[in-house]
Amino acid sequence: MRGDQLYERPKGWYRMALKVKVKYPDGDAWLGTKGWSSHSVPGERPVSYQGTSLDRARGIIKTHYIAGARAKYGRGVYSTPDIHVARKDNYSRIFISKKTGKRYKVILQNRINPDIRHICKEPTH
């Protein structure tokens, strides 16, 4: 559980993190506890996943998640609580590493503010 929502740990994925500790004035409770845990703590935010391309991920990180122009369902940043949805080819794009020649898919793992999120009820999303 993360933020009292079901959480599936990404298994088999190469993961990298962004420095977000002590970044916001209300503290770090939104990140939950340090290390592995099987339950949520007060103030912890739920996890969502956003399948994207390498270039788009760079842009998202650089602009701090400013909503883009696509806005199919209204202005916002679209993500899913289900990593299996985010990894679909129409969301997550493959890139080939220039160093190793290996193929990777890009998915951003986010913590979302439950007070301002809107949930799309369409069964395909």
C-alpha cells in the first residue's frame, strides 16, 4: 500500500530516482517511510505510473510536470495506478541505449496528490 492505495512494486525494471527530499515546504511525509514497507503512513501519497518516451520524460522532469497541450480529457498530467497499463506500447516507448545497445521502456513512477487528482472512469484507461 502507498497512500492507502494498492501498490505493485515494479519488478524487473531498472529504476532511477530524482532528488525530491526536503524540496517542499510541508516536509517529506508524502514519500512515506524510508525503505521497504507493506502499509501506508499518515500523509503518504499514492503512487501512479506514466508511460512515456525518453525525450518526453526529460521534458516532464525539466518542467516539473507542467501539463502539456494534448489535454484529451482536460488540462492535467495523465497517469495510472496500474503499471501494466503504463507499459503498453501506446504509452511507454522503447529507446535503445547508446552505451549498451539494450532496449528499455520509459515509465515514470509518481506520487500524486489525492486532494487534486481526478479519476477517469473509462474502462480502457
